[in-house]
Amino acid sequence: MTPQNELRLLPWSGPDGKPCYLSTDDSGGYMSRLADNMEAVQLGMAADLVEQVSTVLGDLDADSEELRRMLIELTGALRDVLRVATSRGHLLAVDELQS
């Protein structure tokens, strides 16, 4: 079990968009490493998307369809980043309690 019976919010959703959690005391285990890697990918994709959006916003000829597509992508990236932040925030809180 994770410290203090805390569950780790995983960086992906289950069926019907419901959150997935991991209960383990092995932070170096397969699922923990998979979640860490997925979080890194999601954060990297969000950073790349911010640059793309900045470029599109600077283009005065960008059409509404392109802007709409970027907003949809940004919404998904923001959702992923919030999930990572929530998960890491819980992990930090548990680490502080153990110190």
C-alpha cells in the first residue's frame, strides 16, 4: 500500500472518464514508472502546444476553425496537466507527513 493508505491518481482515465488510482508501496514499480513516464509525456506535449498556440495567436490570418482546434487541444492538455498537478500535490503532501 502507498504511505498512509494514499492512492496515487494516475495520469489517465478509466472507462467513462472516471479517474484511475494506484495503491502500491513500490514507487519504482512498473505501474509507478509507467505513470511517471506518461506524466512526463503529457507535460512535454502541453509545453509544445503552448508554443504552437502562441504562433497561431500571432498569426492575424488564422481562421476561426484553426483557433477552435487549438482551444480543443489546449483544453485536453490543461486537463492532463491539472491531473498531474493534483497527483503530484498529493504525493508531496504524503512525503511531508512522513518527514
